[in-house]
Amino acid sequence: MNSRQRRGVILLLLSVLCALGAFAGVFTVIRDVNSKVGPEVSAYRLKSDIAPYKPLSAGQFEKIEMPERWLSENAVTDLDDIRGKIAVTRLKAGSLLQSDMVVDRPAVGEGQQEIAIMIDAATGVAGKITPGAKVNIFATFQGEQQGQKDQSKVIVENAEVVDVGKLTALEPRTDDRTRRAETEAVPITFALNTADAQRVAYAESFATHVRLALVGGGTGTPVSADDRSYTLDEDK
């Protein structure tokens, strides 16, 4: 082997050593990145906005993969965890689903039944009544006979709200029992026993207005017998 051939072999060996060194460097960088990032896990991102207090379904989310160490402890990694739950507030598209974004849907207890009625949006709801809330239900009745006084009554106390529906436009009403036109209403679903459900159904059919009063702090303080009904002349 002459000197030129020896130089060629040496250059070839040096090229191989440089290539091995570069490969080792890349491998080291990849291993370092993997050690910092860690294994990936599944998470879920909202496809679109979700209104508060609405039931959740798997179709509202898209599955993504991201490093486990980047997820918060309350990130939802299994959609079975949202079964039977509702959004606790408005959820924004693109947000990662967290367990503190959802709560259990109020359940109907033994001996109860669900009943839904339309409540005037302006005077009966005002956006503050949500599933799980406790409310007193008031109904205002006109006197049925000449000389009888109009009367307001607490027909159900501490009624549990199960669901709050979407704002709905109402057909114009010409019933002379109503003193003003109700243009929008919200369907509210309650969990009630049979007697209270009958009272609510009767009030929706025959009362001038049905209104809800949110019970402060959810304490469920009973309404006294003297306060269950009211006529205007009581303040005179």
C-alpha cells in the first residue's frame, strides 16, 4: 500500500468516526429530550363551546396525545369520567377538559318525578338558577269571582332544579289574565313528589304568573304558614 492509499484509508476511517460521533450526539440529544418530556398520554380537547349546565357527550371532544408531565392532575384522560355529568360553566373550544369543569347531574330521588314548566325569562330566572339549586315556587292567582282578591301563594318550597333549558320565544298571548306579554321563557325541570308536581301543573295552567325565588345558601328554611299566601290589603 502506497502513501496515497494510506491517506485515503485514514480519511475514510476519520469520516466513519465523525459519522459515529454525530450519530452518538443526536442519540444523546433525543434521549435527553425524552427524559425531559416523558411518556405521552391521551387527553381531550373541546371541539366547540359548550353552554353551562348542559349534558356532556364524547362527541364534543377530540382526543390528543401530549406528554404526561405537562398535564395537570385534574386533566381528564378517560371520557368515561364525564358520563352523567354536566358543564359547570361555559367551556371554550380548544380548552383541555379538566375534572373541575364538570359536576354530576342532579338525580331524581326515590318517590320523585321530573316535571318541566316554562318560566318567564325576565322575572323568573334572570340567569341565576342552575341545576342543583333549591327554589321556592310562587304563583299569582286572580280572584275567580266578583269581589275576590288577587292572591300570591307559595305553592312549592325548596323545589330542586334538575335542568335549565334554552331560552325560547313564546307565541303572543291574548289571555286577559296576564297583565303583560311574556315574549321569552325558559323550560325549568324540577324533581318533585306527586302532590307538588300537581300543584306546579295547576299553577302553570291557571295562574297569572309563576315565579321562582332562589333559596339563599340552599338552606331549605321552611316557609311559615303566615307567609305562604299574600293579598295586597295585608299591607294596609
